[in-house]
Amino acid sequence: MKSFTTITILFIAAVIFYACGGSGVSGGTSEVTVEISNGGRSASLATGGDSLFARFRRSLGYFVPGPAVAAVLADVYSVRLTVNGPDMVQVVKTEDVAGRSSVRIVVEVPNGQGRSFLVECFDSNGILIFRGTSVADLAGAPIRLAIEMIDLTAYYVDVNIGVDNPGCGAYETPCRSITQALSLSPGNQPVYVRAGNYGESGFVAGGLETFPLVLNPGTALKCIGAGHSSMITASPLSVIIIGDVGASVEGCRIQGGDSAIYDSGFAMTIRNNIISGGGVGLGGDSLVVDNSVSRVKGQSEISPGGISVEGGSPTIRGNTLSGNVIGMSVQAGTPSLVDNIFSCNTGDDLVYGRAGTLDVVGNYWDHVPPRVEPAGDDIYIYGGGVVDDPGASLVANPCTVKLHVVWKTGQGDVIFTPPVIAESGSSGTTLIWAYSQDESVTVSAVPTTSFSFWGGDCASCGSDLTCQVTMDTDKFCSVNFN
């Protein structure tokens, strides 16, 4: 077997991760591809065969394309690869990448055990801004490793191991609270929030956050806990996040609050968040994409709907608005609504309260075409406007019937399953959930003191704490606590 392995760096700036396949080729050499993605925060290293013909063409100065090509990060001007091993001479290769759409760096490294790869990215001033390391044994066979690229310009937050102090925020010494990290960041920097519950001080046990979290211009609040496990939890009266120009919120699970996110009339990005309790208020040209918004009860002045538009020309695309009193409210501005899901909202899916035609294209509804009040409750229009959705589609499981539960006496919780949510109430409270035709629903009483009986369409359940309801039509139940 030959004593060298071909190392290939393919520098990638795409936010979406592109995996490069590799196939083993005889001849004793391997091609190692390092991909950097997620704004420099993650990378992979893979080896596959590099043919003798490809090596011969490179020796003559020809460019031999690799398995993938993508754009270079705009703020990265040079990339340096350093390879070390216990029985080899250090190999270093630096490539200037400013202004280039892609880059491929090829070096030869002796095969052997414990080859250490260091990938470094520098800005225009030669300042190191990304760094990642990995170790691999090279013997010609295909391998794949993950490399975590550390963003050295960012602040890091970890509620489990962090410590709040004036010097916190580095990768190895994160802050404990988002509040502290934002107080230290001047803006135009990412703030990475690891997995954990970031609760409001005085509301969540052990919570350290003070709301609202005010983002400086250009601040990118990126929740990086897997499966939306970076949770921000607030009391029902709080405005949780206030944005500014160029700011962004991405990948977070935001719970509670009177309003979850308010863009303050600036253009910001709100992407891939799971939001419940408080809605999203928009007054600027923001991009709102791929979010799920639920359980917004329509009582907030900032965001009475799951998403509320009060001005600007925001782009609202690919969001799911379900289980709210009002899915979306448009009172001013000229938003573009494309490819959103409006379903199972208990009041109206969309409320439009201004003159002119609303730009709505290719969304998903509980009825097709969407029913406009007074014929139905998909869309409610007042103010002389027009809503027309060419290309409208039916959701997979449309909600066409509603369960009304009224607290007649006493106080307690009722758990609705689905969606497995406990709602608190007392005498006079009314709650409504929307369901698919013939769906089976269970309501469970959890009394503060004791339970008396069910009434209305649930009367057959008597004094049982749990009652099953078949939603073949709208149902009206009452719950009586002692």
C-alpha cells in the first residue's frame, strides 16, 4: 500500500448540510472531504478513493471536481488545514478564498494512526473566526467523522454548566443565561443557546431570565439543542423577545408569554421555532418561515393572533398555525402569505381588517376553497378587503367540528387529549378546541378541591373524571367542580 493519503477540503457555507458520498478505490490512497456548514458551526470529514488518473491530471495543473461544490462564507477570507500525527511531519496548507464561489484544497498526508485534522477559518484581518478539530486513522478505507466548528465570534449559553459573569460567553466558558449573554454582546454576533430550560426569574424554579430579551441589531439568537430542546419559558404577561434590524431567532422552543416575538417594526428573521402561548407580532419587513405557532388565545395587544401583522411587508412562508383562537391577524401592512398551514384554530384561521387585496398564495386550509364568514370560519374579513388564495389545498386532517367546554361551577383543570393540554378555568370559563370529523377526544377533569359531574353532550359520563367524546358534530359540554 502507498504511504500517502490525499486530503481534500471542500469549504461550504450553506446553512443546509450537504453530505458527500465517497467510494473506496484501490491504489492505497484516500480522498478526505471536509465540509463546513451551519455558518461554520458544524462540519464533516469523509474519505473515499481518489483515482490515479485524477491525481495525474492534478499534477498537470488541471482542476478535478469533487463530489460537491457550494459557496464560501462571505466573512471568511482564508482557510488553513493543519494535519499532525505521531510519526509524520506536520502538513499545513492555507488557501485564500475571498471572492471565490468555492474552494478545494488538496494535500498529501502519510497513512497511519492518529491523524489530527485542524480546520481554521480567518476573516479579512487575519483573525481566526472558526475552528474545528478531528482525529482519524488513515489506511485508504472510507471513513466519516463529525467536526464541531466553534464560532469564535459568538457568545455561547448553557443553563446546565454556564456561569454568569462579565467574562462569560466563550465556547468553553458559556454564560448561564441568555439575558447575560445579550448584555455582553454589542450586536452583529450570534448567540448560541444550548439545550435546557431558560426560564423567567420568579416564574420558573431556578429561572435566571429577565424578559423581554432585547436583541441588538444583527444579533442572531440560535437555539442549538437537538429537537428544539433549547426552551425559553415565560409568564403569561411577558413579552419574551424584542427584535431589531437584522436580528434573528432560530430553532427555539418558546413557551408562554403575552407575546413571544415582536420585531419592533424592523426587518428580522424568525425561522424554525416552536411557539406556544404567545404569538408573533410584526410591524416590519420580516421573514417568518417554517415556524409552528399554537395556543395563542387572542388577548395580547401586540399579537392577538398566532401571527399578527400591524405594518410593513413581511414574508410569511411555510408556517403552521394551529390550535389558536385566531391563526393570523392582518390589520395593516402588505404581507405575503405563501405555503402556510391554517388549521384547527378555534375562532378564525385568518382575520383581515384592511382595504385592498391580501397576497395569499398556495396555503393549506380546513376547507377548499377557504370559507369566508358568515359561511364559515376559515377567513373573516372586515374593512372592505379581499382575500383570494389561488392554489389553496386541503390540510391532511381538516378540522371541521368543535368541542365547547364550559366551567359551570367551581374551579379546576380540564385536560384535552388530543392535544394533551391542560386548561385551567373557573365558573364562567369557556374553552373551544377544533377537531377532525369523527375524531375521538378525551376530556379529563382535574379538580382543585373535588369534582361533581359532566353536563351537556358529556352528561352520559356522569361523575367520572374522564369522558370520551366522538366528534361527529359540534359538541357542547359543561364541567361542574365543587
